[in-house]
Amino acid sequence: MELAFLLFIGIVVLALIFDYINGFHDAANAIATIVSTKVLSPRVAVIYGAILNFVGALLGTKVAATIGQGLVEASAVTSEVLLAALVSAIFWNLLTWYKGLPSSSSHALMGSLMGSTAFAAGNQSLHWDSITHKVIIPMLTSPIMGFIIGYFVMVAFFWLLHKVALPVINAWFSKAQILSTGYLAITHGSNDAQKTMGIIALAVSTYYGTPFEVSDWIIIACAVAMGLGTVAGGWRIIRTVGSKMVKIKPIQGFAAEATSGTILFLTAHFGIPISTSQTITSSIMGVGTAQRLSAVKPKIIGNIIGAWLLTLPITFFLAGGLYWLGQHLF
């Protein structure tokens, strides 16, 4: 069996491993709030999230096309470039999972792909206009949107429901939060699984010399991998997002999930690969701040923001370094 084919198979396997890790790394995005508010048990929430992550992964390929065609010049991508990118993204995801930080799997993958491509073919191989509009600007604006919208949704709830007894509010939103969690899980799947689809489709295009296409088998394989990863959990990050950052009740969980789910739905529709981690985390910060500023814990928030800002540049140079090392050792 030729080496090039073995390398191609290895890339597909690594991409699915990344997708699996993305599932348990980002499981917190969809289920942390509903676990924290004790509306669902952790086991039930994880299974619920896994099923709907799978469903969401089947609902489009616009984000996959952005990853596979919009960020880097396809002719500059080789199997070695993809291999370095995937190893870099997997390493960063495992490191931040171990530290319990809800960093962005999306930015880890995109930063790694851009870094290995740039080291292989130079900065001219990067589509800087697309990177600016679909990576850099959304990276800065989506957390701000999540915070602001979450804050004002929560303020609106306080204003509308201030005469309703707290036990009644908790009863209403305990039921409503099941719907908002499902909504968020579907939009998470539709956004995050597509990023791995784009990598695998790019690998197929590179190996076979065919036009970029996200085939049905790629969609199904990525959906299954993400669903299985979600079942595996991700309890370190769930604790950070669901309780360490800010204590929340069902009404706040609903507000945060509805806010972040809507942002993810709209960005997936336009093919913008934003960070689900940043979106839900900033939404939780917004609803927590609406309750009282002291509800948000500055040290935890500082660690999270640090991980957000560092992910893209670290993975860029990590993947580039891995590519350079591979070229000099083999």
C-alpha cells in the first residue's frame, strides 16, 4: 500500500479524532447550563446533547466550505500540511480540556490550518480578506454580541416577570430550558462538525485531485464522531462554564442558551465558522452581569479570555513548527 494513501487515511482518522475530541471538549457549550441548574441530570443531558449535536451536523455545509476553500489556497495544501494542522489542533484541545478552559476548537483548527499552510507556501497562500471577515472580525464581535444580547434579554425578563413569584418562574423556565438546550445543541452541531467536514473534504480533494465537495459519507462520519464525543462528556469544562464562572438559575440558562443558539444559527447560515465556546460563555457572562456585577468571577473570566486570545496565534505557530519539523526530520 503506497505511503500517500496511508497518509491520506491517517489524516481522515485524525480529523475524526479531532471531531470526537471537539464533541467532549465542547459538550459544555450545549449542556453545562442545564446541568448547573439541575433541570436535567448530567447523564441525561449528555445523551440529549449528543443526539441533537448529531442532528445539527447533518443540516448544512456552508461552514465546511469556508474551512476547506475560504481560508487557504487549495493548491498550497498537501497531506503534510493537513497532518501538522490536525496534530496541532488536537494537542491544543486536549491541553485546554485538561486545564478546564473552554477555549475555541474552531480557532484551534483554523489557526493550525493557516499556520501549517503559511509555513509550507508562504503568507500569500492565505486568503487574508476571507480570514479577516470570517475569522478575525467574528472572533472579536461574537463574544461582544453574546454578552450584550444575553444581558438585555435577561434585563427584559426581569422587567416582564418582576411581579411573578420565583417558584413559578423556576417552574416555567425549567421546562423552557429543555427546548433552549436542544436548540443550542443543534446549532452547535451545525457549526462545529462542519469544520471537520471541511478538512476531510480538503484532504479528499488534495489526494484525488478532484474539486472540493463535502460528500454524504463525510457528513455522516463527522456527525457520528461529534455525537460520540458529546456522549463522552467533558466534565472539567462543564464545571467551569456551568458553575465556576457564574451561578445561574433556569431563567438565566434559558436566556444564555437562546442567545447563543440564535447567534450560532445565523452564523452557520452565512458560513461563518465562529467559536461556540466563546458565544455561550459570553452569553452566560451577560446574563450573570444583568443579575449583579459581582455574580461574575473575575479570575475565571480572565483565564477564559486569555485562552480565547491565545488560541489562534499559538496554534498558528504550533502547526507551522510541526510542519517545519516534519520536513527536516523526514
